[in-house]
Amino acid sequence: MALGYSSFLSLRKLSLDCGRLAGTRTFSCTATRPQSVEVSLDSKGFTVLSLNRGPANSLNLEFLQDLNQAVKKAENESKGIILTSSLPTIFCAGLEITEMYKPDQDRLRQFWSSLQEVFLSLYSCKVPTVAAINGHSPAGGCLLAMTCDYRIMVGPKYTIGLNETQLGIVAPYWFKDIMVQTVGVRQTEIALMLGTLFTTDKALSIGLVDKLVSNKEEALEEATKIIQSLMKIPSEARHISKMLMRQDLYDRLSNNREEDIERFTAFITQPVIQKPMGMYLEALKNKKKNK
């Protein structure tokens, strides 16, 4: 069950998008679990990572570990990364609520540490990164998109944003800071208080995404053009320029990970925070029963 987006879980069983880019080969990033991240190495030298954990690509511990492994492998073995989804209407529905509701403390700490790892890996990635957002992207899905160097979104029916407050949860400072970097202080302040999910047109107008297209095929085509343009820039100059904008936030989280984990675990296990999550999960259960 994904953070703040109950409608995803009431959708009919989703079929996987079986389309593949021409000139790619695919392989699994894990041999011990179902393939939650599809990995395609394009003949032009970049990697396409497709999130593939139905029904909603909600981020649980194992999925985060698979994603971080795939990102690191692609960073080391290719010249760029396109991040997209294999699901037809959802890019990523955010964090798995069951990881945070009445959690096992050791697993909860490992879960949050794994989310930190994915964020730091994508945010500081040495190769260019482009998000091809082919569906809804609330909460943690929005976070993944914002870590990328460029964002292309399929419109007009999908939404994107940090909507944590709608569940009684507060986005941590590094979620807040990357959104400030992306859309500015005032837009972030209002959006975080309201838990706003932006339409694609609004997301484009405030700079949350960089380009709109009408379908996934166009998103991948545009992503390929952007990634190739970025790949042509001398890599050291490009990455240093990127980190001039990102180093402060990267260091702040990287150097204080344990403190951030302690803060998160103390916050999320409070009865006043657990109660609305429990009510949310119960509402989803009743919704399924009444179908």
C-alpha cells in the first residue's frame, strides 16, 4: 500500500507494458526475487531502468535495494540512465505504508536507510539521468523524479507532488530541500502544507517537470534525445557543474544519516502518526470488501 494514494490500490489488475526500446538488451538486477527493476542497455550507451513492482511500484525495502543496485550498476557500466515505469498508468506510488505501520524497528531502520541510499545514488549520479514519468507520481515517486537531471512527463491525466501531509506524515528535510531546488521556496511551502498533487500542466508551469508529452513512447523518445545531449558534454565538467548545485544537500544527508534515521523512526512510530495510517489501511480494506 503506497503512501497517500489509495486509488492506486483499487485499480483492476495492471498489465505490464511489454514495449521495449529498439536496440536494447534486458537483464535482471536480481536473481533471488521477481524482477522489480527491468534493466535495458541501449546500443547508444545508456541504460533504461523500468520500475516493475505491481500493482503500483510502491517502495518497500527489497524494491529500494533492487533499485539502488540497478542504479549503481548502470552508473558504472553505461553513460546515462533513463528512469521510467513498466506499469501503464503509474510511475511510482511512493513509500509502502506497511513498512511504516506497526513496524519492526530493525526493518524500519533498514527501510529508511535504503531510501536514503537510493536518493543519494540518483541525486549525485556521475552519469546523466532523465526521468520518463509515464504515470502518477505522488510522494516518493515525485522524490525519485526530482533526483533526475531532467524530467519528462506524460500528460494530461496524471499527477505529481509530495502529498505526505494528506496522511498525517511530514516530508523530511531532504524531500523539502530538493523540492525547493526544483520549484522554489514559496511553491514548496504551499505544496507541502496542502499535500498538493499537481496536474501535468501545473507541474510544467512551476518547473516540477521540464517537458510534457502525450504517451510513453514519446517520453522515451524525448528522454533519449536529452540523455544523448547530456552524454556529449565532457563528463567531469558536467558532473562538477551538477554538484555545484547539489553538494550541500548531498553532504548534509550523507554526513548525518544516522541522525536522520533516528528522527524518522521516532516520528513515524508516534501514536498520533500511526493512527491515521491505520485508518487509511482500514479504509482500503473496507473498500476492497465492498467491491
